[in-house]
Amino acid sequence: MPYAMLSRRRFLAAAAAGGTAVGLGLPFRQASAADYPKMTLKFGHPYAEAHPLAQSAVRFAEMVKERSGGNIQVDLFPAGALGNPNDMLDGLGMGVVDFTLVPSTNVATRYAPLDLFYLPYLFRDHQHAYDTADGDVGQELNKGLTKATGLKSFGMFESGFRTITTANTKVEKPEDLKGVKIRVTNSPINIATFKVLGANATPLPASELFPALQQGAVDGQDNPIGNVLTMGFYSVQKYITLSNHQWAGVMMLGSSSAFDSMPENVQTLLTQAATEARDWERQTLVDSEEHDKKALAEAGMTIINLTPEQKDAFIAQTQPVWDEFSAKIGPDLIAQVKN
């Protein structure tokens, strides 16, 4: 199957380039086994093994194992092995899982101000999003999340800017989406975004998306380029519009109370390894975007680049989403990011 071949090739190439943790060359004191207690931690997430997000989890686990002298083992459960993103969030609270990578839009269903990251056309580029997530605004949101839910953020990773794919409809302007059945993530801001664009917004779990596209139950979907490739959507979708309508931030999360109960050196180790994995993932994902676009074109997809005027039409059409969600997010936070 072309998807399996593409994914496998990309995964092996990335693994060969990155090497093992021993060869990472990252600045950290070589740990003695006596420094750390023995523990095994579970890390579950929904991403395919070929995706940079899954590879960053591997990298995190390798760094933790090496730097703890082998005393801290992080067992990985990729591709939804432990459930969907909402299952992962519940699992953190119950102690079923210790770490997860979950889209911020899923987390926002439990702490509404995080919808900031999914406001359509808020971010100019990747760096603008990073500055927001890593800066004062992001820190304020992380503190609010912990206070409201007991979840601790270890950093904002990403899956990139979202695109629109369809089986039969060439999307170049908002009017092209009128009546088109588009699968969306089941969160209010995602549903609202496609409703104002005129689409028939249809929430579905990610696990049901491929068969729904294959069987024609939905006409299209929205996801970043890397997800379209690694999840094989190119085999059941003809067009991909590089709309970049939302930046898909992905949060690495754990339980705040569990983290606070750990020895200080373990806290430091986990925090630094997470930050380094985040930075690696961001760079790897951005570097892979041109490759992914080429791979999608070679697989038969028609890639549609919007002109500035066409993009402006999408921006204008999605303004009501800002009006609807501003009060929930906080007008001051939005102004800080926009300006």
C-alpha cells in the first residue's frame, strides 16, 4: 500500500538521521543510576509512528532513559493504542497514563481559554505561534489550565497549519464549501469555523475518519499536511487546499499532582527532556512540509495554493468566529497575540 511505503520510508529516514539518544549530543550531565528512583511511566498519544509528533515521544523516552542511567523507563503507546485524545485526558486524571500529546482544541473543551490557539487566521506563521505558546500568554494559559483541571503542560508541540481536503470539490473560495460535508474535530470552535464557511460541519472521531472518507459518508476533512500524508488521506481525497486556517498546537500533558510528588531531580529531567523534544519536533515538522507536499502531489493529489485575495476572503468569512469566542477566551489575551 502506498501509505505504508511512504510512512515507513519517512520513519526510517528520520530514525537514521536522529540516531539513538546516546548520539543526540544534547547538553546534559551524564546521570548516575543512583541519582534517580526506578520508575516506569506510560506515554500514550494518537499519532502514527511516522509522524514527527510520535518520533518526538520516542526521542523524549530515549533521553529520559539515558539521562536517568536507565532507571526511568517511558513506555510508548502510539496511534491511539490507549484510546482517543479525550480518553488520554481522562487517563491522566485517573493515573492510567502519565504523559500524552493532545491537540489544544481537545484540551479547550475542558479549559475554554485555550481556544485562543484555534482562532482562525490568528497566527501569521509558525514563529508567531511559538512566541505565543512559549511566552507570557502561554504561561498564563498553562497556569489557568492547571488550576482548572489539574493538568500540567510540558510544552506546546505542533502538527502544523490546517488544510482542507476534498474528494470532488476544488476549494478556492469560501463559497466552494457551501453544503460540502466536512469532517471536523468535535469541538465548538472547529464546528463554528466550518459552519461560517458554509460547509456541513460533521464531527467525527479521528479513528472513524478514514473509513468515512473512503465510503463517502463525508466529502472532506481538515488537517495539517503531515497528517494527510501519514494517515493516508491522499488515497481517498483528490484536492488539498493550503488554507492554513488554523494552527494546530499539540500539548504535551501530565498530571500536576503526580509531577509535584516526584523528586526534584526527576522533575528537572522530565521538564528539560520535554522541552528539547518539543524544539526538535517543531523543527522537524517544518523541515518536512515541502517533502510532504511533494509526496502528496506524487500520490495524485492536486495542491491548491490560495492567492492573497483568496485568503483574505477566508479571513473575512471567519470573523464571526472571533466574535463568538472572544468572551470565552479573553479579549485582552487575543489583543496581546494579535498585536
